[in-house]
Amino acid sequence: MVQNVSEPERAIRVGGGSAAILLGLFLPLPMWAMLVLVLVGVAGLVTGLMGFCPAYRLMGRGSGAGQA
């Protein structure tokens, strides 16, 4: 798993995840498609936001911390 993700990629994950959640909630889709879009959106949103979290950075896991 890649640990050092760039800031633009994190922003894309947050934006893409948010868009997928909104599409899943507001488009008239079958239930299974709505669940897939929302789950993919939540995964993108959470993984993108973890890189911006100050507490996560303090633990040494965000923004390239701990590189040798």
C-alpha cells in the first residue's frame, strides 16, 4: 500500500468521494447502484481526509512523515 500520497491526489479523493456520495444519494438509481456509489464515495472521502488531519500527522502517518 502506498503511504506517501501527494496533496493534489488527496484533494481529488475528497472531491471525487464527495461527488460519488452526492450522485448516489440524489440520482434515481437502483438500490444496489446507490449503495456502491455511496460506499466508494465514503472510502475516497475518508482516505483523502486522513492525509489532511492534524492528529493523523502527529501520529507520524500523514504527509510523508516517517520517510527514511
